[in-house]
Amino acid sequence: MTETQQHPLSRLWQYTGAYHRTVVIATTYSTLNKIFDLAPPILIGVAVDVVVQQQDSFLARLGIPDVMTQLVVLGVLTAVIWACESLFQYLYALQWRNLAQTIQHDLRLDAYDHVQHLDMAFFEERSSGGLMAILNDDVNQLERFLDIGANEIIQLITTILVIGGIFMATAPSVAWMTVLPMPIIIWGSIRFQKWLAPRYMRVREQVSVLNGQLANNLGGIATIKSFTAEAHERERVRQESNEYRQRNRDAIALSAAFVPLIRMVIVIGFIAIMVFGGRLVVQGTLAVGAYSVLVFMTQRLLWPLTRLGETLDLYQRAMASTTRIMNLLDTPAEITSGPETLPVAAVNGEIVLQDVSFTYGEGRNGRAPASYPTVIQNLSLRIKAGETAAIVGATGAGKSTLMKLLLRFYDVSAGQILLDGHDLRALQISDLRQAIGFVSQDVFLFHGTVRENIAYGTFDASMEQVIAAAKSAEAHDFIMDLPQGYDTIVGERGQKLSGGQRQRVSIARAILKDPPVLVLDEATSSVDNETEAAIQRSLERIAVGRTTIVIAHRLSTVRNADVIFVLENGRLQEQGRHETLTEKNNGIYAGLWRVQTGQAAHLSKPTTNLN
């Protein structure tokens, strides 16, 4: 049986192997609490027996003939039993709640850590809201069951076993009447469980959809406002929320019917023991005290079954959530770390691509759907250690994809990429990415201070090192003008800073990392000319002594590169220095240069004949 075919409770039990001892202790406390909780009805029966039978009572036969002494003994026993019940209630609550919190913590942490190590294709195929629903809501749902439901199930089983034993010992002739409804209740519970399971799974799935919609809208709130689309988005959220409400209604309609139906079955057993047990008392074959115990115990046995519906409700929600969590944990990472180590200090920075091809959407079988075009085709190039190389080309030429392959966000479909002669797939991923500093055109800053964002990834950096990196990125001056300087909160995604400021903070972050290979993906694409000039000056300084790869649309930013690679449709069409490439009148690079410098527009103007 595969893991996905296993029952979710079995999968959860396997996952919580380290806590089995705690589960046993908590179960013991729950069982003892319920045993002491069931003792008072027995004491009542014994008290009735003392009052009615007096010197002939059950306690008298045990060697306590004095009635008053019997009552005192009952009082002491009652105090001890209630004290024990309270003690074990405290202990089981402590164990179950702490266990629930610990498993919740570990499960969320393990699931999050696993998600972090999944490949980029996984995130492109799933919404962040759906993942948030699993990491937060589903984990919380499981915690609620462990906190409440697990104890109730154990105590219900204990109740059945203890009271069943008392009935068989006290009045076996009528015990079967109380037990009679139980097979019906158990059968009904199992049927309800099977009917409820798919309904609650649909509820959990809709939670992911709704969370995804909300997360998407909050992330794009500026676009929503600028297009005055608030009403449109409210309607979309209303539809998804209404679907969630409807799916919950379908589940509630079934689960709410459980208690009334079970109660009508329970009353049959209660009436039977009351009538036929009373008949035995009248006939003199059953003591009044024993009859009192039977009546009280019947109520204590059958009434808790009315809560079985709520417990099953918690259970089914928890199992639906467990299935989703475990399926996430079972999702394999297609980008796996290689066996070879390559310390950063040993990296020279030579990068070689040998017949590299890549297609988005390929799985491990090496085949991609026909709808996915090949983005990189038979690409071969070499960047020497310490060189500054530029990669240019029209939109869709495969420039950014090449960077994703270099960082192993994706693996090549064919060919290989080498770093200092090592195939990237053979290297440990952490070593590879430690060796590369990446500055993206889509800068992401975390909610925190400027200092924390610059030191991100180099968490042990001193303040002096952070300031030095900021100065190299020409970011120090504007940082000092911020309200709290380096302690200024940048806001979510750095929204309190301008685009150029965010870009310079990200460059400072890469400088502080001090990698042997620096990758700049359109680092000046969305800034003004003055900011671009400042960034360009800082990049020229930090490129010294390291391999630098620059992806750019603005050719003015790469004209001083040691080598320029021109891509078109994923193929290498031209390479050389700026001066060499611009001399090719029919070349791709020369054409792009003429367009960007305005020469193409000038050449296309009609001339006037002065003759």
C-alpha cells in the first residue's frame, strides 16, 4: 500500500513516531479520569443500598456494620474519587494540549521547510493562497482535533468498556438491553463518516481557492484601485466565499442530523433498562442500589454518544486536513542536490554552457506538453573567470531563463552547464547558490529594517560591513535621509522605498554576500537616468575581481562588457565586444543599438532633394 493510499490517521501516526510515548501517557490520564468520573453513580447506588439495607448492605458485608460509619466511608471515598478525577483531568488536558501544540508546530515547520526546497515549477503551478491554507488553516484544524477530539474518543471507548463490564457483573439478564442500541449507533457513525469525508474534503479544497483569491487580490491592490475594480473583485470574492459557505452547508446538513437520530436510538436503551430493570426490583431479584447504578450508568453510557457527531465532525475535518498536509509533504523535489562540494573560497567563476536546451513544463520523464516551446536551443558559450559578460536580446530570447538555469531553479533539458568544470547538477545546491549573487529586476524586500534587508543571507554581518556594502551600492546617502536611517522599516515588499532605492538595497545585499559570481537581471530596467548612472557606477566597482553576468535591455549599460552574447529565440546568434558588434551593419546587436540610440529613426526619415 502506497503512502497516498494509507488512511490519513495511519499516516499521522507514522509521522508522530517521536511522540508515541506522550500519546500513551495522555491516553492513560484520559482513561483514569473517565474511570473516576464514572465512580460517583456507583457511590450513589452504594449510598442507596446503605440507607435501604442498613446492616445488610454491601458495605456491611465487607465488615463495616455501623450505618454511620458506612456513610462516613462513602464520604471519604467520594472526596478521594473527586480529587483523583480533577487531578487526572488536569493532567490529560496538559498532555493533550501541549502535544497538540507541539505537533502543530513541528508539522507546520516541516511542511514549510519542505515547500522551501521544492522546485520553482511547483510554485508556478500552485497559488500561494492554497499553500497558505495548508500551512496555516489545515495545520490548525489538526491541532483542534488533537486538543479536543482525541480525548473524547478515548473517554467514550473507556465509558463503553467500564460500564459494559459493570452491567455484565451486576445484572447480566438486562445488560443486553443497554448494549442493544450500540451496534446501531456504531453502524450509523461509520456511515456518517463515509458520507461526511468527501464533503469535508471539498470544504478544504474550497478554502484553498478562497485563500488564493484573497492573497492574489491583496498582492495586486494597487492594480485593483487604479482600475477602480473594487466592485468586480468583491463579486469574485463573494462567489468563492459563497461556494465555501455552500459546501459547508452540505456538510452541516448531514452532520447536524446525526445527534437527533442517535438520541432517538439511545432513548430505546434507556427506556428498556428503566422498565425491565424496575421489574426485576419489584420481583426481588435485583437490589434497589444496583437498580440505581444501572439507571445512572445507562444515562452515563448512552448520553455521551450524542456528542459523537461533534467528535466525528472534528475528526473528519482533521483527516481531510491531514490528507492535504501529508500529500504536500510527500511531494518530491525534482531539483535535488548533487554529491559534490565546492566551497565559495575555491570558486574561480568560469561558466561554460555545452549544447544546452530547455523547455518549460518538462517533468522527470524529459517530455513536455506540445504547448510549451523550447526556450533555449543548443546553446553553447563560455564566460571566463573574472570576466564581465552581457546577455542581450529581444523579449522572449531566453535571457532570464538562462539565469534560472544557472541558479538551478530549473534543470536543463539537454546538455550541461559547468561552473569551474563541475556540472551544476553534481554540486550541492547550497554551495552553488552561495557562490552566486543574484540581483533581479523584480526586487523583493522583506518587511523589516533596511539593515535587515541588506544583511539578508549574511546574517552575521556587522553594522560596519552593512554600511560599507551600502556605500558601494551608492545607497548610504538616501538611507541616512530616511526617518530612522538603517533602522527604518521598509514595509511589505519594500513599498515604502522607491524603485531605485529598492534596487540599490538589493545590490548592497549582493555586495555584502561577496560572491565569486554576480548575476544582474535587468538591474536598471525600472529606474530613472540619474539612478541608473549611480547603479552603473556601483556595478562597475563591484564587478572587479569576480565573474559578472549582466542581462540588459538598455545596451548602454553593457557597452563596456568584456564579451556580449546576443540571443534570439533561445539561440546564440552573435558574440563579441560592443565595438565589434556595432560594426556589423546587418547584425542583430547593431540593429538594437541603432534603435536605442535613435539612429534607426533618423535613417528612416525621407530626404529632401535640394536640386
